[in-house]
Amino acid sequence: MPHHAILRGRGRSLACLALFATPLAASAAETPWPAFGHDPSNRNFSELTQIDRDSIDRLRPAWIFQTGVTGYFQAQPVMVDGTLYLSTTQNNVAALDAKTGKPLWTYSHKPRTEKIFGPPSNRGLAVSGGLVFEATMDGRLIALDAKTGTMVWDKEAVRPEEGETETASGLAATLGGKPVQGSSRLGFKMPPLVADGLVIVGVTGAGYGLHIEDAAGGLDGGAVVGIEGGYGRRGWLAAYDAKTGEERWRWYVTPSEGWEGGFVEKTTDGTPLHRDIAAEKAAAPANRDAWRVGGGSPWMTPAYDSDLGLIFLGTGNPAPQNFGLSRPGDNLYTMCLVALDVKTGALRWYYQQVPHDEWGYDVAAPPFLLDGPNGTKAVASASKTGWIYVHDRASGKLLERSAPLLDQKNLFAPPTAQGTVVAPGPLGAVSWPPTAYDGRRAYVQVRHGATTYTVKTVPAATGRPEIRYTETSEAKGEPSFSMLTAVDLKDGGTIAWSVRSASRLSGGTLATAGGLVFSGEEDGHLDAHDARDGRVLWRFQCGAGISGPAMTYALDGKQYVAVAAGGASYTKASGFGTGDALLVFALPD
């Protein structure tokens, strides 16, 4: 069968600060932003034009909402019926008057466990049918009344057997005293998708298992990942009844049968993988149950085609993350773009971007829908490897692959004891932040940088065998920077323009019919670029790193642009502060 076919602490009180208030125009029809990515197409594009190339230099803050929860603020707000809904890093929720920022109600989340995967963060909500849906870091899916914030239902989505798995705590001293971070309890980061009466969400934390990171949260001091052995979980996506919270179906990323795949030597698009197939096959009998801890976290919200009844999802890396011999084979269906039946969760097709991944190239960015070559209904995926892939929505057939978004170096060269320098590294070319698409061009935040992958061992000791693991670190002497890149998907994926930023780009992009592309930087700047050539037309210092995508909406004749400014682990590691503010901009009257 071919690759592509199968037919911590709690937040303080919430507060609002209004600045630069301006009179509102006469009433007009509302233009909402009803879901993450704007709508099920995940295009992060708006037809609004009041804020455009000519007026952007007059854009000013209209109001600011301070959540009282500082740090790792990555959520994209949702605006429905004049109310803007926002989630915080600690899974608190606020409903705000979308004109003024006045709080209408707040929900304070009380987690049932402190065991979560990674730094606490939440990337947004879903609002539908009078309910606000949030998937939480402590593994719950909750529904709140959209008018009052009252809890309607609360589902413990992560099952007990998917709890913490730190079974080798003694490794901290063995591996140089660095802090050990295990897979802990699976939880949620992604904004849910509401489709066909279902709330659909997937877990994070499954693809890492036991690993060690430097205190800064980055790669400069070395990050130990991919420790050999049974540390990890199976990633999954599940659908819940929107009215009751009852689970309707669950799809596991790593299947119990067929997960090995065909031991392919090249990617489907023809790039050599440099695998030692003989060694993998020799290791297969001793690792036939590796699928049980196979990884594959779904990181971000699927796109949805209601006509086909399909959702399109990117899946994460296998476990152990960077050590492959204990999981021989292609490790299906990790590192894939998959299409699932929305009613049943059945797999309809898959395309594996990186079989037997050993570099951390999760398919993390949200897929988006578009009209492909010759009018074909298509779905696109921007990748960590440095391409945008465009597929037929119905069959999964690869229609085109864009030009490279960056200079690739030693792509798919395996980690070695001497250290292998590969570009891009595990942070990508394109990571989880969403791509905006205006009907012709995709606007992508691209990270340029290389990583050294080094295989290391810890000698056997009494009662413990030798431990092998992979250490990743930033490649010294290699360039590291970010660029905002426009890719023309109506012209075979050619690069239309690319503009280098002053600091790391983060959070994703927003495009509008006003000819603008909004893009955030880790140093706190929100930038508005001219969609024609990438020129920066406007900048605003938001006071903390931008690590979530901007959105836009209109009420009573006025267009607003909103963005969260709070930073993330990598902005903090780079010396830029974290914060707690939602900034909302508009033109003065």
C-alpha cells in the first residue's frame, strides 16, 4: 500500500485596562472570528479591509485586557455575537465585551493534578451552540455556558492509564544532574475543533517519553531527548458529543498492527532517508510492541471539509524521540498528515512526511484548505523540514511540494556519536504557529537554524543495562534567524518574497483583504507587512513576546485586531519577558 492512501499554580484575578478609547461608528453587521484559524479551513484570513495599507499607520491600541496570569500566553481569541472569548496559560477563561474589553464573566480553572507535559500553555477555545469549549493541560475537556461562564459539563478525557510515566527518576544524577522531565500526564494544548456536533481534540506529551532539557528551555545548553526504552505513550485524537461530553470515537496515532510500514528508504517525494534498514529489521523481533509507547502527539487544530466529511490532522514525532532502533520501521502514523472520517474517526488516507523520524520533525502546524492546481480541492501542510506540501483532499495524492523555505543541510542524516549537524533542527523551519493563506499566497514564519544531534551512552550499572540517548544542541557557527516568507501556491509553490526579522518570529500569521500580513516577534513587536512585497508598514511594541496568532473582527462599523502578548519558554530563554496582556487595536475615529 503506498504511503499516501488508505481507502501549575492558579491565576490571580482577571482585570481590564482601557487605553486610547475612541468613539464607535454607527452600527453595521458584525464580522466575527468564530473559531481558531477563523473557520474550519484554518486559513487565518479575513475579508475585512478597513485597516489596510493606507490606514495602517494610524492603527492604535483601543483597549488592553490583563489576565493576571503571567507567562506563555499563546491563545488566539474567538469573537462571536459581540463577545470576545479568551483562554490563559492556566486554563482560565474570560468573556469580554469585544468593543470595550469590559469583562462579562470569568472562569477560574482548578486543575486536578500538577503533573502536566512541559510548560503550562493553552492555545485557544472553540465556541459553538451557546457553549465555550476548552481542552485543559490536566487532561479535561470542559463546556461553559457562553452567556454566563457556568460549567455545563466537565469530561476527564485522559484515562488513568495515561498518567505519569517517570519510572526512571534516578537518571538525573546519572546524566550529569540535569533535571529529568518525563512524559508525565498527557494533556491538551490545541484549540478544539467543533464539527458535525462533535468537539474534537488531541493530546500532547505522547511523543517525548523520558528526556532532559536545559534550564533555559532552549537548545544552547544541550537538550537530552530520545532515551532508549519504553518511555512514552500513544498519541490520540478523540471526538466528544458537544451537548453531553460523551466520547464518540478515539483514533490512536500508532496502531497495534502495521505500524512498522514498509521500511522505506526514501520519503514519498523522493528524498533519501539514510536509514540502516538491516539494523532496524534485526531489532524488530525484540521491539514488536514498540507501538504501545509509540508517540505521535497531535499538536494543533485539524482543518475540516464538511462536504467530504473529513478532518485533516498533523501528527507528531515517534517515541523515543530521537533514538530509532528501539522502534524499528516507519512508525506509522507518526509524522503524517492524515484524513479521518469526522463521524467515526476512521483513517481515510495518510501521507508520511518523515518515515522513522529521528530529528523531531513533527507535522505540527495546522493544515489549511485551499483550491489546488487546476481547481482541485486541496489541503496544505507547512513542514518543519522546510517545504509546504499540497494534497488532494479526497485521496491524499501529493499535488505539489513548494520550493524550499530555507537552506537545508544534511537533511535526514542520522544522529552519530561524533555529532551530526542538520538543518533545519527540531524547532523547524515551520513549527506549530499557523500559516495564513489569502487565496494565492501562504505567509509562513520560517526559522533558519541548524542542530547537532549526538548519540551518547551511559554505561551499564548494577541492576541497569547500558542506556543510549540522543543529545541535541544548537550547532555552533551556523546562522540562526527568522524570516517571514510568502509562498505562491498558485505558481507551483515559488517563493514570492522573504523578509528577515530583527528577532525570532513566533505565534503565526494573520492575512487580510486589506493587503496586510500581521506577524509577531519574540521581542514583543507586532508587525504589519505589505502582502505584496513584505515591507514592514507598522510596528507596535506589546511589552512581552508574541507567541500566539493575531486575529481580527468588526463591530458597529469598526475593525479590530487582537493579539496576546505573554511570550513562551523560548522567548524567556532569549531574555525577553513574559506577560499577561491581550492587546486590541483599531483606527481612531
